[in-house]
Amino acid sequence: MRLFGVVSSGLGRAHVFMSQNHYQNQFKLILGSGAWPGTLNVDLDTQSLDDYYGLRILSGLEEGDFQESIRFSKINGFERDGKSFGGATAFKGTISKQGGQEFECALLIPDLTRHTKIAEVISKSFLREILPCKDGDMVEINLN
């Protein structure tokens, strides 16, 4: 499955969640190492939204049938000091910028997200630097 969209700025809060050891230990199983403490937000184009909705079905966030057989990993949530950190679903793949080099990544769909058109992408590296990309740049996410 291939998803396309443009890089966009988020709220800048992902690092609070991404830096938690409980999550990082699980990301190591998916990415082979810890993840960069932040996400790359990709505002998906209209042709990618049906597939993204299907991923939300596989994640348990939407009801319906989705016939694609895409592997995914569940990220377990946890509680620390009375604060709840929710779980997520990770879909492993690669990301590239318009025909450029592909880099391993995972599309992360948090259990408690409001995003229905924005994909959150995690990687071992700081994607804005290694792709390189900035807001408005077109990227392709290829899920295994």
C-alpha cells in the first residue's frame, strides 16, 4: 500500500510521548532501534484517504471491513504517576521524498488520536533532516 501526502507541522507535543521508555522499548522491536523522539506529520492527499481509513479499521478505531493484508504491531499503553499514556498501532514501511532514497519508518496511529487525514510517521532518524523535507514537500509512504 502506498500513501501520498505533504509534510505538515504538528503541535510539537509528540516528543513527550515518543521519549517514554515504555514506548521506546516497543519501537525497538519494530524499527530495530529506538525511534527519534518525535513524529513527522503527513497531510494525506484525497486518493490516500480510503486506504488510511482502512488502516484505522485495522487499528480498531473505525468499524467496517478492510480486505488488505497488512501486518501491524500493537503498541501497549501504560500509566505513570497517575497519567495515562495510550496505546497505538504501528504499520512498518518506508518513506521517501519524490523518488528519493527510501528510509525505514512506521506509520503510527495512536488509539486516542483525532487525526483522520494526517499520518504520523516515526523512524530511527530525524526524518526532516535525512529525507530532507520541510512543510509542503510531497512524500510517499510505502507500507509492507
